Amino acid sequence: MDINGSTQIAGVFGSPIAHTASPAMHNAAFAASRLNWVYVACHVEPAQLRSALHGARDMHWAGVNLTVPHKLLALDLVDAVDPEARELGAVNTVVIRDGHLTGYNTDGYGFEQALREDFGMELAGRNVLILGAGGAGRALAVKCARAGVRKLFVTNRTPAKLTAVLRDIAAIGTPATPVQFHGPALAAAIHEVDLVVNATSVGLKPDDSLHFDTEWFSGRHCVFDTIYNPAETDLLRIARTAGARVANGLGMLLHQGARAFELWTQQPAPVEVMRRALRGAIYGDPV
């Protein structure tokens, strides 16, 4: 990497940010595409997000990714919001062009691409259960509704948070059923669906568990966890033991990043290069 006066800058803003693998993915992509670009990670507190975005614009950065806790805040801080990002209720990618900040959401795209790659699955016509109604859960639930799932179940540890999510989904025209986070109703919902998606943070720590039962799953299920580190959460282990097909969130991270790369550079993303860089940064695989 030869940084000089012509180098274009992109990056990611978050708090915390030390864990991010995005610089490895994007810098590998820039190098493979022979672009004089560099990608950096910046610790930005929520109270400073507005000034950080304006600073990136004023310094002629090319674009920014946003991670926790900035995706919701950015909706009101950019100059324009792509319709899908507005509907999903979150911005995770900002394109800076001609002095304007335009917000996009590439998480939904990454989710759908990961399902195709990991399971050969399209969302249309499927029965889906989303675990979690926070920012990630809401976005994925809305994406499922927009993609034309047949039945959609949503659950959350705090039932009050479900109200807004169900309202947003109803506006799209897809019926969604709220489910208690534990108990017979949840087990019944799992038996009825094709796809279970964990959009909670449960599983990030080694002793984290949703305390689901292996009897709830079978070989007809696909179970997707948005968590990618550790590579196998307790949920995925339980589901795999029961014969379900499982996948973690690495593919979603990869494909949302590839879409951001294309929005910034207006060039095709070198997806396999980015995949190898991610696996090397997160799991220590040879690059």
C-alpha cells in the first residue's frame, strides 16, 4: 500500500471499533482492484457522529461504513437516504460524492446473498422466525417482508419492542406474528418455519446461550446466526446437532461489504479476495 496525495479514503465509524475486520476486507479489495484507496477504522462516539460525518465530507473522503451504535442515528444526519435504507430503518453505508452524504443500507442485501450462498435459499414464500427486534432484527424482519415471505414470526426478550417492528411490517402488507421469547409458543413457531435467524447479541460470549432445545430443530430447518465470531454459537451447535443446516454471519458481513465497495468505487467487488481477507482476520485462516 503506497499512500500518497492522491489516495482516496474510506472507513468505518463505531463505538467500540477495535474488533472490526472491515479494514482487512476492504484494503485487500482495494489492492486487488489496483485502486489507490485506503480504509481505516475510527472510534466515534454517538454525540460526535454528526461532526465526524461532516469532517469526512469536508476532507473529501469517498465513503463511510457505520456500525453500532450509529446506524439509526445516521438516518437524520445525512443529506439523502436511499429508499431501502429508509424502509429498513438504518444506514450502514454512506457515499460521499460532490459534497453530499447519501445513506444506504447494504445489510439487507448481504443477508439475502448469504442465504443464497449458504443455503441456496430465496426468502420469497418461506416461513421465517426472527429472534430479536432491535436494530438488526427490525431491519432483517422488514427485509423478509419486502422479499415476500409467506409467514413471519418475530420474538424479543422485551415484548414492548415488538410493537414498532410489527407496525412497520404491517405497513408493507405482510402479516407478522409476535411470539414469546421462551416457552411452548416459541417451540411451536420453530416447528412451523423453514428459517430461524438470530439477530440478538446472545452468543457473542462463550457462555452465552438462548437455552433452546435440540428437539425444536430437525433436518428441514436452516438456522442463520448474524454473529460470526465465535464461528459457532451455542444456537448453531444445538441446531447442527439436531440435523439442521447452519451458517454464521460471515457471509452477510462479506456481502454487505462487497455492496458498499461497489457503491463507493462503482466497480465490481473482488468477493473471493474479500472473503479470504475476512477469514484470515477473524479465524486466522491462510490468506
